[in-house]
Amino acid sequence: MTIYTEIDSNKRRTVTIMILFIVFISVLAYVFGEASGYGWSWAGIALVVSGFMSFGSYYFSDKIVLAISQAKEIKKEDNPQIYNLVENLCIGTGLPLPKIYLIEDTAPNAFATGRDPQHAVICLTTGIMQKLDKLELEGVVAHELSHIKNYDIRLMSIVVILVGFVVLLSDWFTRMMWWGGGRKRDRSSGGGQAQAVFMLIGILLAILAPIFAQLIKLALSRQREFLADASAALITRYPEGLARALEKISADTEPLEAANKATAHLYIVNPLKDYKGGINKLFSTHPPAADRVARLRAM
């Protein structure tokens, strides 16, 4: 499979994820509605809300992520060195120059966001510019440009919003059940038994739906990192630069304060530093850095 077929695949997956999200939320809301006694009315509301959420996430997810990350846009006169580095790599890849944002934090990390190459953003921490040399920084920027070129930014930005909505819906149902919310149906018509069945299914889905949503995010995130690493090596023609950068970033023990579990999958290396060992490693947003470095050095 070539890079170009991967790009087309990402475009199709974006549409598929948005459609499946609407269906998944509607089914989830229907079950929760039946369990609480509101029936199809909740499914209709969820369908409308999920449609607006999908539309909003497509157009505004990058702004939301940047606001959460407390990132500030910089101009060429603010930092001509980083601007020239990004500009030179864009010329080599044929990409338009993305906006460049900085996060004031000494933890080294970076991410890209946006919905397409014409509306893309690269965000770097001040720490990554201080702790990496030029070749290593080029590898990191090339990696983020690869996410832009491969349309990974579209997938990963949308996932931040969609997964969050699934979690909120499940949390709402759990709290409502805890406080005894919902309407009681007429048990003489058999509605009581049906509602009890939906109640059990709803409780099960309230537990499993956020896990399922997280697994979707992890599956998308991990495979895109390997592809972006390979694409970055193709851009720079020097895979060792990115390999050394990954080693330095992953070895740094300082967590990135602006990051959280909703945005961690966007970064080049997990910024939370709490994913080593046990179940946390199993549910990590990124492939192990050692595996990525080994693949780069095998090129």
C-alpha cells in the first residue's frame, strides 16, 4: 500500500467514523431512553445533537484543542528559525505553510491539528525547541507534516470530540440511574418488564460504550504514528534524526501540564508520562517508542 492510498483511506475513514458515530450515539440514546422510560424521543434528540457535534467537530475541533492546550500563535518575526525550518520542509513536501503555535512548557512535545492541509496547525512546546538539535527538530516537524499530508489531523481531531460525547452521554445515564431518574411505565401492559431489560442493557452499555470509544481512538492513533514516522523519514531522508528525537522526548520525565487524556493521542509522544506498565501500557495512545525507533533505524 502506498502513501497515496493511505491518504484516500483516511478520507474515507473520516466519513465512516462520522456516520458510525451518529448511528452509535442514536442507538445508545435509544437504549438509555427506553431504560429511563422516554423511548424514541431520546433517540431523536441524540440524532440531532450527534449530527451537530459531528459537524462542529469537523470545523472547530482544532480551535477547541488549541484552546485546551493554551497554545499561542506565533509569526515569523517572533521566531524566524522555527518558521524557516517548517517552511523549508513544506516546500519539499508541496504542502502549504501551516500556522505555527507554541505552548509555554519545558516538557518536549509537539502535535498537528486541523481538518485538511489548507487549515492545518503545527504546535510545538518551548521545551522541544530547547532540548532538540536541528536535525532532531526537523524529524519532529516532518512527522507532524506527515500527519497533515496523510489527513491524520482530520481523523484525530474529530475523535477528540466524538469520544468525549460518548463518555458524557454514558455519564449522564449513570448519574440519572443513580439518582432514580426516569419515568415509570405501566407494568400491566408488560412495559415494566421491557423497561427492566432495557435498564440492564443500558447499564451494560454505559460501562462498555466509553471503553469501546477509547479503543477506537487508540486503534486509529497507533497505526497513524507508524505511518507518520515512515513518511517523515521519506521527507528528511534522515530517519536517525527522528529516532533520536523520539528517544529524547520519551526519556524526558516531565509531564506536559497543558495536555490531558482527551488530547494526549494528538502528540508525537504520550505527554502524560503515566502509561508505563500494566493496564496503562495496554491502553496507551501511542506505540512503544522503542518499537518506533527500531523501525526507523531499520530503514
